Amino acid sequence: MSKNIKMNIDQNGIAVIEIDVQDRPMNVITVDFADDFKNCVEQVLGDEKIIGAVVTSAKNDFMAGADLKTMLPSLIGLGDASAMAERVIESHKVNRAMETGGKPFVAAINGTALGGGLEITLSCHHRIAADRKDAVLGLPEVMVGLLPGGGGTQRLPRIIGIQPALELMTQGKHLKPQQAMAMGIVNELAAPDELLSKAKQWILDGGKAVQPWDKKGFKVPGGFDPNTKGTIQMFSVVNAMVAKNTNHNYPAPISIVSSVYEGCLLPIDKGLEIEAKYFVGLLMDPVSGNMIRSLFNNKQSADKLRARPDGVEKHTVKTLGMLGAGMMGAGIALVSARAGMKVYLLDSSLESAEKGKAYSEKYFQKSVARKKMTEEKKAEILENIIPTIDYSDLKDCDLIIEAVFENREIKADVTQKTEAVIGEDIVFASNTSTLPISGLAESSGRPHNFIGMHFFSPVERMPLVEMIMGEQSSDEALAKSLDYIAQIKKTPIVVNDSRGFYTSRVFSTSCNEANEMIKEGVNPALIENAARHAGYPVGPIAVQDETTIDLSIKIHKQSIEDLGDEYKPMSSIDVMQKMYDLGRLGKRFGGGFYEYPEGGKKFLWPGLADIYPVKEEQPDIQEIKDRLMTVQSLDAYRCLDENVLTTPDDGDLGSIFAWGFPPWTGGVFSYIDMVGIEKFVARCDDYCERFGERFEVPDSLREMADKKEKFYP
Amino acid sequence: MTDAYIFDHVRSPRGRGKSDGSLHEVTPVELLSQVLGSLRDRNELDTSRVDDVIMGVVHNQGEQASNPARVAAIHAGYAEEAAGKQLNRFCASGLEAVNSAAAQVMSGMSDLCIGGGLESMSRVPMDTVGGALAVDPQVAYGSYFVPQGISADLIASKYGFTREDVDSYAVESQRRASHARDEGYFKNSIVPIKDSLGETLLDHDECIRTGTTVDDLAKLNPSFQQIGDFGFNAVAIQRYPEVAKIDHVHHAGNSSQIVDGASAVLVGTKEVGEELGLTPRAKIVGFASTGSEPTIMLTGPAPSAKKVLKRCGMNTDDIDLFELNEAFAVVVLHYMKEMGIEHDEINVNGGAIAMGHPLGATGGMVLGTLIDEIERRDLSTGLVNLCIGGGMGTSTIIERV
């Protein structure tokens, strides 16, 4: 018995090892657990009365992976790479003891088993999974820049073959127990209440205590021989696919492939050493740290509403009033209804409102066709979306979201009409992407209830919501809004009011930078490739065609109108104006920076070179990447400096999830940290001189550089 | 430094490199042995005087593994003193073997050597031989490896050669090869290959497609589109980000054909020639190899040609005829542009697009073809070149004597 494991021995001498990690809702591998588990295995092997062991969990799920918050720091704390590798190699011994100790171990996988959890089961001689629809199995370490370092890269391919193992591990795929069974990862499925007895029965039936790879003449299933056509073709294509998918920014996938390739040519003990060394290599690489911080730790804490003000009672939205049934309104209605809310979808005509609902219909129809949803569930959701033109329908709503046309007068009109019917304390959230919230709040009689809630398109796919605090927005309004965002399972960031808020403002700086490069005579194909190779999902030129040049010029005109002399347009506004004047308004209008041939692939508009000739000498691609990422990171810093952002965490999450800032960097602030603030400042100074004052460094950042500070410890 | 002379050269005909090819039943060692035997017999060569038999073999695996140079010499009945070694410079192996033979002679450490090569592509297929370059993840990923066909299409995309350009080149290669064969230009150097009963299996290059037109070729689908889409195009563009997209212009009709073949070139000092009654046909003026960027891979010939020209104090105008292995049509087109030469100065009797490219053997074959043609046209100098996997070029300058 120990703190993290319960062990009982039944009358047949079968030990049941029940994992129950203390103070954790989900079993994770901690330093203590690892010690307990080792002792437990030793006891099984040492106690003559025990004939074999069942490994299972006392919790609802089997086990997730290693506890990233404690396990990794304890490893990294060793400082030296060889010492880390030694520690990892040492940790493999318990698995090898299970495999070679002569007593049968069987895994009774009662629920989800991921990462290090699944790896423990791979060291068992037999795996039985509970046939639960809500359980998943997988080795998702790649998602945080790591590889399965508990023997996964060695055991999985030896169990299911090289290609399927590579697919699972390089993509971090999750499998349902039935899929895992079909692939051969588990040997049997069992009804949850028969799991334990089936596991014991396997031992009683004489289950063999030997792993396939410890038998003489073992061959990797499906074959593995670098002198055969199959292996040669598979690896040459896999290598290229990894390069294509990572653009050499993420070191984990190729390390996984190498660990499999090199390790599976060797006996398993040597293979485990190879894995340990690639694992430590990834641990030492800043990318895993960036990904763990932003994509795991910070995202998790944002999802748990870190930013929610204390002292406001939890608020649940049962009925949502959605103003505007255009693309955004339709999307917000969809995700809200899916989360179980009733949605009044209001527009100026019933036809428009119906059209907004039809968007959900089409979407859920697809889910049904893909067998991801039942017909009944779909009908239930759709029944909850009620198209209307009648403001009085909004009277019982718990939250109002406005997504009407980006026009002050129209927004003011719907705000007043809505406030006339809703309750005193109901939050009114505007999904504007361009108009400052404090200005819009002027039309409200209850500006403390008025807040910005900026969704991204398409709403059902984009994970982020940017909350914007107007001058008078209350903590209560924020808390209630955040509760709603948790209901629809999105990730919130909270920013203060400013033109373009945080995401729209900073995002556009890389478009401006690209246009500046076009003016300088940089080959547009090189700019686009540089952005994609840096890890952006789309090039900064193509993206302007998507958002349309038409819209950019409209916002430009609106800003002149609003701000007059105070308005400082983007330095490359002349490029936009030129395109606008030539009628090249964007993709939706048939062409912009690109041509869009019918049925063919888009290509850069050749006419662009006539206006902005491509110069003979081209910059190094690295400088283009650096410029794009630097200009955004610097402007993000200005947002922090100006209190538009209040934490670097929000800045990082927003940059990755709103506009696809390369995730391997961990986001804009992690990027500056990774480059080093001193070096970053020096680079900006250099760019400021060469490319313009948009690279001017705020004094406060210079001070941070002088003090050798960082955004993250 | 001793001068190295070429006394003679022979080669097998090139048989289709598939199971229906005329040389498929012949083992690689037997194929090379017959070529070596012929070189000996037609020169009445005292093989005990041969210091080394140096053979280029690219896919040294299975029947072609473990030094077939020495094994074929034994099998051909060469004197036991004739040593043998196998070397690998990928597609230039055959030429490299001749250069290596020349180097041994020029250094004064050998009097008489045979260089050449062997590749039985129907029996040791390309895709069954691994090696680290494409397969080992650390190597392939780190070096931005792409298959040669993608490299060829990358050259076309980067330098603006169109499908029509490469197809026109290929048609002309077929026309020239067909003409040269019909006129008997290759006859003197080809060793008919016989079966175990002594019947001739093949006495001519069997892959030439006489009468191929641009319209015929226009019907063929690009060969490398699919693997490009798997990820290799992306890798090529990672290395060459100025290229917007890869145009897949190469196909079976404008790329070198897969064939079986062997070649042998007799190299030695003037003195040994006089002693053994051998008449020098050409002098090896110089040779060079160089590396080039590995992803685009096939642009090494021009730098290697410029390197050897410079080393020999010569320039392009001093060369009467050029031979560059037609691995892919674009390789020659790009080379012509880089070297500033016209199509009527290069590959005048066609090349591998029409006749095939038996990897390790090709270098010896194109060198031989060049010597024969210089003699036929009564010219003086020639430069032979091959592009090479992994990004290299090898070249040799010869002068008729």
C-alpha cells in the first residue's frame, strides 16, 4: 500500500494494482507515483504468493500522461543533458522488470489512457480495455513538443507496426477503445463491469509473461528493413511529410521518426536508450517549453477562467439573445445551441434570421452524415434556435450578443431596442471587430453592462474569444461573459479597449510589413513562402485577399472620419489604395494580390510586378521571417505597455489562436523571450534604421533589456 | 607527372531494365565479364599487366555487391595479377572509375588499368537499395532530401524551362540516337552479349524510340506529381523559397531510361602501350569532381566542367564536343545555358533519354561515345560530364592523339 497505489492480492494470488494518484482528479505520473509504482512491481515480482498482476485505476479514467508541471522541471533541474538521459533510461527499468520478471502483467484499461498512462499498459503482456465511448487512448506528447519518452516509440511500433505507430505518434491522435482494438494496441475489449474479471481470467488461463520483442526471431509487424522497397519508400515519404508539416519549426515529429527508425533496428534495451536521448534533446529545445507554457499551461488556466473577477456568483446562460444572423451571428448561435442553450436569433427580416439558422442546419447535417451526431440530437439543437424579428422575444434572455453590421447608428439602434426589453442586469456584449467598445457603449443606458466579445470566423472552428473591457464595463459583466465562454468551451483572453483591440491591431502589422516589402521590391512569392515556412497558416499577402482590400480601405476611411488628424494610417496604405484603385479588391471580388482561376489554384497576380518591380538582389528568407514575427511581437509589446493587454499570457494565447502566430514560438511574448529581449531590441533598432520607425522600441522594453528581464521566468 | 592514355573502350548494348529486357537473364558479373573479355580479346591484352580493374557500381547490393570488379575479372579469365575494386560516385561512377584509373597511371603507381562500370537495373532495382540519404530521418530531413525527379522539376521551375522545352529536347535526343545507330556509329564499341549457349541476346541499344514526336510526348503524364504532393515539393520550396510552385515537366519520355549495361575503358602509359602494341586513341587531359547544392542536386556538371577547364588552363571554346549524361532533359538545357554552348555541340548522338542510363556503367559509355565521335568527325578535344545524386558533378577532358 502506498499513497498513490492500492494493491490487493486475491485468493488466487493475483495482485490488483489500482492506480489512485493522491489529490488529483485524473491519474498522472508524478515523481512520487513513479517510486510507488516501482515498489509495487518489485513486490509483485518478489512475493512468491503472487502469480501475476492486473494494472488498473481506481479513478474513472486509467491515466493521463506525465504531470508536466512537476515531472519535467524535476528532470530539467538536473541541468545536464547526459544526467537527464541517464534518469530517463533508469526510469525504463521498471517497465523492463514487468516485461522480463517472469510473472504475467495485464492492463485493465478502465477509461482514458494517454501518454505515460498508455505507455505503462504497453509494458504489460496483455491489454484489455473497457469498451467505453467516452474513453480515448493515445500518445499525444507531440502536441506539446515532446515524444513518448516512456518507451512508447519503441513498444508501439513493435506491437502494431512502424507505419501506424508513426501516424499515431507524429499526429498525437486519440483513439476510441474500439479503434485501438482494431489497430492491435489492445488485445481485448470488455464491458466495464467485466473488465477486472476478464483480466484475472487471462492470468488464470496461463497468459504468457513474455513480450514478443523478447522472443527469439522477433520481427516488427509489417516488416522493417532499410534494404527493402517497402521500408525505403515509407521512410523517404514520411521524412518529407514531416518536413512539409513542420517546416522544420517543430523538432518533435522528426525525433519521433528517428527514434522509431534507429531504435527498431536494435534490441529493445538499446532502442529505449535511443528514445531517451531524443526525448532529452526535445526537452532541451526551447520549442517544447514554449508549447507546454502556451498551448498547455496557459491555455488550461485561461479555460479555467483565470481572468474571472472574484466575488461574482457563477452565471449560467440558459437563453441567449443573438442580434444579427449574418455569418458571425449564425456561428455564435450554432456554438451556443450546441452547448445546450436556447437561442433567439434576431434579424431585421425573418428571412435573414431563418438563413442564419439554416447555417446550423447544414452544419449539423454534416455531423449526422459523419455519424458524429444522432438525428435526434440534431433536431433537439435546432429546435432551440428560434429565428425572430420581435425584440420582445429577448425579454427572458440571460445574455445578449450583438453582431449586426459594423455601423454605429445601426448598432446604437439595436442596443436601445434591446435594452428596452431585457432585464436590468443582463450583459450586452458586442461582437464588433473594429469599433471601440467605449464609443459603442455611449448608446447604452447601462454602460456597466456593456462589453466587447470578439469572436473569430468561422466561430465553430476558431477556439478564441477576445473580451474587451470598455471604460465602464463592470467586473460583473466580465465574470458573466467569461462564464458563458466556458459554457461554449472557448478560450478567453481579456483586453482593454483600443482601436482594433489587441488581435485585429497586431495581426495587421504583418500585412503592413509584407506590403512594405512589396514596395521594396522583395519577390512576393518569397514573402509568402517565408511566412508559411515560419509557421503562419497563410501568407500575409494571401490573407489580405481573404479579409479583402475593400474592407481595409473601408476601415481606413472610417478611421479618418473618427479620428481626423489623430489617425495614423498604416505606413503601406498606399499599396492598399493602389490595389483598390485598380479594382483588385480581394478574393471575394474575383482577384486582389492573387488571381483565382476557376477550378485552378490561385497564383500571384503577375501585374503586381509591373507596379512594384522585383529587385535583383533578394533578402535572405530568415530576415523576412524575422521581420514578420518581430513587427507583430513589438506591437504586442506596445499593447502590454499601453495596458491594452494586462498579461503576456493573454498576448501569447491571442496571437496563436486568433491569427495563427507560429505556435512553436509559444506566441508573441514567448518569441521575444526565446530570441532574448536584448537581441530583440537590437534587431528592432536595426530594422528601425533600415525599414522605418514602426520598429521603434518603447523605453520600457529597452529597460527590460538592460535589466536582462524576461516575460516568463 | 605521367600522361594517361586511352587505348580502347568497349561497352555492352543497353538492354531494357525490366523483366522483358534482353539482358535480364544475364547476371551482373557475367555481363561485365563479357565486356572485359572483349576488351582483352580485341586488344590481345596480356592481362597480367593490368594493375587494377576499377568499376563503378551504384547499387552495390545482392549480386552486384562485394566488388564485382574483381569477381568479373576472375570470371572473365583475367590473370590473377589483375586486381579489382569497386567504387561509387552515384551516376558518375563509371567516369570516376576511369578518372581513378588515370590518376593511378598519372601518379606513376600503375602502368595499365581498366576503368568502367556496371549496373544491372533489371536485377538490382533502384528502389530496393536503401542508404541513409533518403531513408534515415535525421539525414533526409536535415539535408532537405528530394528524389532526383523533383530536383529536375525544380530546375525547370526555378530557371523557367517549360514542358515544351524539355519535350523538344527529348525528341531531338531520340532522333540523334536513332540516326547514329542506323549509321553504325556505335557498332565498333558495342560488345554483343551472349547467353550461356553462345547465342547473341543483344547487339544494339534496344530502347531507342525512333520517330518520337513532341505530340507523342505531350500525351505522357508527369512522373513526379504524386510524390511531389506527398511532401517533396514542399521540401524543395523550403530550400528554394523564391520558387512559387513546382512545375512537373518531366516524365518517362524526357528522362533517362532504366537499362542494364556495362562498360570498360583501357587506360595506361605511353610506354606500356608501346610494349604491348596498343595504340593510344586519346589522352586524358584532366578531370574534376565538385559538390553542389544537394536538394536541386543536378546542377553540378557546369561547376565541375568549369573547374576542370580552369585547372587545365582551357576554356569552353577549346572544347570541340561535349557529352553530358541525359539524366533528365532539363539537366542538359540548364547546362547549355550555364556553359554558353549550343545543342549542336553537345550529345550529338543522343543520350540516355533515348538509350538509357545504366547508372554505374554510363560514365564509361558516354566517354567512349565521345571518343568515337571525335575520331569520326576528325576533331580534337572533348569534355564529358555527368550530374550526380547528392549534388555533385564529375567531368573529364580528353584530347585525341
